[in-house]
Amino acid sequence: MAEDQKPTIAGGIGETEFNSWKHHPVTKAYFQYLMDQRADIKAAAVEAWEGGKLNLALADEMRGCANTYKRNAEPDFAELVKFYAEIDTMKKQEAHPDEQTD
């Protein structure tokens, strides 16, 4: 990537557009929904624990869901740029397996 070229993610979306979307009222409402879902899962985990019904498999499932809700409610532009850069690198390596990259 050229020094003067700013990073983008899928579809050529730059950080300015990403932040505009991230701070839009509809997006914020959706993020709140995700965090409310996370809170419900955490409350259900406590209820299951108090009722003696929280086994390791259920706890792992609930923790995974709660962490996924949180991660999706807190998107990070730099993380997305890194993800798509890795995808591009893999595609290039698949297309040209004999070429070595540094």
C-alpha cells in the first residue's frame, strides 16, 4: 500500500465512512440491542448457576455467546483492515503458491 493511500475494508470503505456508520443512531441502537442480549445471557447464566443447572458445556456456550455479542457491538476499523489484509495475502499465496512473500 502506498504511503499516501489510506487503508480500506471490503468495498473500499475507509475509516471516515466506517466511523460515520458506527456512530449513526440506527447502528448505535443495534449495538445497544447486542449488549442487551449479552446482559440477558449473563443473567441467565447466574440464574442457571443459582439453580444448580450450570454445567461446563452450558457455561462455555453462554460465555461464547456473550463474548460474540460484545465483540460485534464494538467493531474496530483497524481490526477489519488487518482481517482483510490477511485474506488478500492468502488469496495471493493461493494464486501464486511458488512465489515467496516476506
